[in-house]
Amino acid sequence: MYCAIYRSKKKEGTYLYLAEKDKFDDVPEALMNSFGQPEFAMMIDLDKREKLAVVNITKVKQSLQEEGFFVQLPPPPDVALQAIRNRNEKL
């Protein structure tokens, strides 16, 4: 199963996986507005991979089959790092 991956220019670390390259028909309009203009990143063959770097490959495949797309959000910030940021904002 091949999929096309696009990066968001608006939201760093956010990626959109599509079942077919340049076929955004299944992606909700609100998501596309939030995502911004997609920038093509790469094509990958999910059947030749056992895992992906950040997301669960099984969830990606399932979402592509059921919905035609999958959104990868950036990982949440480290709790300790967030505590430092919060403290610095108060200074």
C-alpha cells in the first residue's frame, strides 16, 4: 500500500498522509484550512515497512483504508520542558 505524505507549512511537525497522491477529496475542508497549503514530502510503501518513526503504522493503514487520509500531529512537548517554558513566561 503506497501513500503520499505532505507537510504543513502552517503547523510545524504536522503531516497529512493520503491514500492517493494529490487526492484531497476525502480530507474535511476544516482540516485543510487548518493544515494550509500542503507541501509534498514523499511517497512511501507501507507494506515494505514494519514501523514509522512517529506514528503507529497499523493506525495509518487503517485510517487510509477507512477515511482516505491520516493526520500526524507533532508529539506533545516534554513535561519538564513545558514547566520551564511556563515559568519563563511568568518572569
